[in-house]
Amino acid sequence: MKVNLVAVQAKTELNDYASAEAFHAKMSSLMAEAMREVDGELPTLVSFPELVGMYLSFVPYFWDDLKGETNLEAVGMKLVMKNINRLDEEHRATPETAFRRLMFMEHAVEAERAYVDTFSSLAREHGVYLAAGSIALPPLEDEPSKGGRHVMDETKVYNMSYLFSPRGLCLSRVPKVNLTEPFEVRVFDSGPKSELVPVDTPLGRVGTLVCWDGFHQTLVEHYDALSVDILLQPSYNQKLWNGPCSYDAPGTEGENRLRTTCVSMIQGRENIQYGIEAFMVGAVFEDMLAEGLSYIAQNTGRVGASWEEGVIAMAEKPDAEEIVAVTVEVDGRR
């Protein structure tokens, strides 16, 4: 079966998170650009990058305090100092707990609503499967007896990736299991591996590993054993793509990522046919600089095949907004 696979390499600015409406407008423009690159008559899967929704958790609600700021660390400290006295004793125990409360819990329900409303409506509007990158949230649930949508556990904040159907329904919420230094380990919690569950769709079985999880062989094995056809890896790389490798390996950061990430991990697998890694680029805040080359890869069927052999489409620049799109044949053997 022929399907379109699309990676959105998104470059956002602080103003794109000033309100739910601003966020929707930016994501809508990216979707419109993506759909211009494909045959809309074919089934389509569009993948956005990691943490594309993270700033929705706090920017709209503290806009007057941070609209002129350029450093996330400074923003966090400013908000903590201004608001710490109104927090309960548990959440003002340390600057980190106050930061987590203010940035990712206090407006979690509203932030998720804006994120879901945006990507759900875009999936419906364009009739596509839409992997919405990720957003930082505590566990949420709908329970009528508790007033509807609410936070289930105020001790956890997960980096969560949502997948939407062409009807606009959320099909899965997948947490990031392995966290990176220094930002994530200070702010987020590791999600349970048990929630890495694939989704059956007419395009094939889809599995998601958020960024660093895609470097872990056991997690790729996990999805391959569950007969995943298409592996998604929404990513946010905080190192210069063409700079030195962050873990002292020879070569650049980008070269080493490609040798050890999704495109290389899927080679020779029994079931995974394609991989999509979509990157955030740019700097909403200067200390959150992101670079990467988004790509779509195929499993060549040969163990040890190089990433160059596996990539079938790739972005041209690691710091620019781009759409990477291909039409491929998915084996419908199941």
C-alpha cells in the first residue's frame, strides 16, 4: 500500500506560544506546508518534533512576565521568586519543586486542551494520522466524579507524545522513558516502559520512541517484537549538529546521532519497515537551542547497513524550518 510519510522540522518563536490561538496558527501553517508536499489522496502520517508543545504549559499564563526574556533558566527563577509565597509548603520546598509546579502543573489542564485542540483539529481538517511531537504534562484523566479533566499525580511530569487519528481522536499517549542531562533529569520524570504500546492503523502498526529512547536497543527491539511497521522518533537535540560530539566520540554531533539512532537501529529488523525522526530547530529561549536534520528512513533488510543507505529523504539544513516528505510502499503482510 502506498502511503505518505512526513517529518515536520519546526522552528518556533516565543510569540508562537503567547496564546492557544497563536500556537494553533503556527501549527496550522506548518500542516498546510506539509500537505502541499504530498498527494492528499493517499493515506498520510505526519510527525512533529519533540517538545513542540512544551512552552504551552507556561508561556501563555505568564506572558507579561516573560515576553522580554531570552533565557529559560532566568524565566524559571523569575517566576519562582515572584510566585513562591502563594505555593503550598510541599511545592516551595526547593526551587526545583516550585519550578515544576509553576511551569508544568499549575496550568496543565488548559495547556493540554490547547495542544489537543490544535492537533486534533488539524488531523481532522487534513484527514491524516498526526503524531503531535510531545508536551510536558503530569498524568491527566477524565473522571466525571472529579469534575472532568484533572491532574492524577502531582508528583510526576512526563514528556508525552500524542498520536491522533484522521477523525481527531487521540489514539495513544507515550511517555519518554530515558531522560537526558541536564534539563530533563531536573524537570521531568521517567515514564514507565509498559506504556510503550503500538497503535494499529490502516497505514501499518505505529510505535513511538521519544528522542533519547530511540538510542536504546532494547526499546527498538520491544517495538520490533510487537510487529511495528513505522517507528516515530520525535526529537529535540540541544547540541550544535555540526559541532563536536557531546559524548567525546570522533566526528560531529550529527554524524554520531545518525550512526546510533533510529535510521541505524532499524536496519535488518524483522518488522520495522520505516523510521521518521522529526527535529525541533531554533531557540525559543537561548539556552534551549535546538538543531537537527529531520529524515525518513527505510529498513534496507541488511544488518549493519549505514545510515546513508537507510535515509530516503532528509532536511537540508540543521537550523531551518523544513518539510521532509516521501511516498513509500508499506508491506501489508499482516
